[in-house]
Amino acid sequence: MLLPTCKRDDQRTNVVSHLARALAVFSIDEVVIFDDSHPDTRPRNVDPAGYTGDVDPCGYLDHLLQYLEMPPFMRRVLLPIHPNLKQAGLMPSLDIPSHPHPSDWLPYCEGVTLSGATKTGSGTLVDVGRKNPVTISHDVPSKTRITLKIDSNDPYLGEPVDPAAPRTEGGYYWGYSVRRCKSLAAIFEESPFEGGYDFSIGTSERGVPIAEAFPERKVKRGETNFNHLLIVFGGPRGLENAAENDPELNGMGIVKGRTKELFDHWINILPGQGSRTIRTDEALFIAWKYFKEESAPKAIRTAESLRSIKDRFLTRATIS
């Protein structure tokens, strides 16, 4: 229900903007887009150079989320003009630490490499969105996005670091990565983490209220520490529909009521909702507001804050 119900491009960009803002506000590190339609109903030939909002919602969502996460100053270099981005100027900024701000100075920054020569003749110049570029000692091809740690003694010198370093070492929220999956099962099978996600939550109107799923009085100290939390939101017909349209899960007998067996917890984020449906961009704000509050159940909190832990959020886009 995230995009197919939208009839115009401005409506689609508005929904994607809300989703991206939610990801940024709640410091989500990864968004996984999965297709919950049956493989036989999906378009076979999609022109990647054309507008895809009405024929390939997953690809469209992927494109715009990557655009919004990228620091504005490097978009023209790394993301060419495309019909999907026609309304991009109307989308609000994420205003996250990886997007440079004139009044802020951080020890880390995102940059795109330039083709010009450095003063010393070695190394590479990197545009970091400031008046002057930063020089690194490494030779990196031009038009490459990299994460830098700035020299504490010279703001015009830096060294490349792992893209996760600002978060794991500095404690800054540094944006999200986008991953696409062809089905619900592929989310787990293609997890980038050794051992997969170690704590998973599925959402459904047929689930149990959050307070019942995580009763604080039953939680033991250290019982639910995790490194990779996955929370999955389905479409208007729920995750059960995604499982029913997944040939692999069908073969395993994971259909309808058994869909909840894929997850550690099966929750209803808003019992007694007034509307027949809750859109994904609305559901994210509802669910993560509860998880981020100080009063959230201890079963889904650890000694670390949600900013420093590798939280994972999962959304979907349906082709209908």
C-alpha cells in the first residue's frame, strides 16, 4: 500500500519523503524493500532509464531513498538526471550528521573524489561539501563516494574509514543503506550479517499488543540483548499475503496463520485502529515511537542506545 495507491508522482514522492524522514528521525541503519506480489504478476521488462513509479514501485522507492540519503552536494555527480527525480526538489532534507551544515564541524564526513591534482602531487582531492576540498594520501578513482575521518590538526587532511565508523566509533547517526529483496524469504536468506538477524519482529493486526508481547515483569536481566534487530511491516493484506505469494515459503508450509513462525515476536502496533489500514509510513512512526520511549519494555532495550546499536528496519512496496 506504500506506492500503488498513489495516482500521481507528487503523491509518490510525498510518501517516500515521509518514509525517509522517519528512517532519519529514528536513526535506522538499514531499509530492506521486498516485493510481496506473486512473481508471475510482476512486469518482465522495466526500462531503467524511464519513469518507474507506476510499473516498478520497488525500484522507484529504492531510487528515491538512495537519493535522499546521499549528501546533497554530491547528488549531481553521482546520481544522473532521471525521470524518477522530477519532483525531487519538493522532498524535505533529512538533515542528518552526514549531510554537511555550515555551522557544524564533525570529525567525520562524506565526500566524493575529484580528478584534480593535490598540492604535493600524490593522493586524491575529495569534495566534502565545504569551500575547499580535503586531501587524502590514497589514490582513489574520481567520482567515488567515501567516508573520511578528518585530521584533528588540519581540517584539509583526512583518511578514508569504514562507512560504519562514524556510528560505531563516533556515535553519530550516519544514514541508512538500502537493500532490495525479491520476496519475504529472501530478506532472511540474503542477510548481510553472519548468523542473520538475531532478533526479529513481525507486525500484523492479528498480532498481540506490544505491551503483551514484551511484559516487563517477565524480562530477565540480559535476556534479549541483540546486535541486529529486524522489524517487518506488511502491506494492506498483511505479511500473510506476502508469505502466500512467496513460492519458497509455500513449499515450507509457511502460509496464512503460520507466517508468524518466521519471527521471534508477532505484534500489533496499534490495536483498535480507526482506519481499516495503516500505511507503512504511518506504521513506522507509531512503532518506533514506542520503541524509542524511555518507558519502552526492557525486553527490546539493551545497555546501548538505539543510535549505537545496529538496528534494522524493514519495509515493503507492493506491485498491484
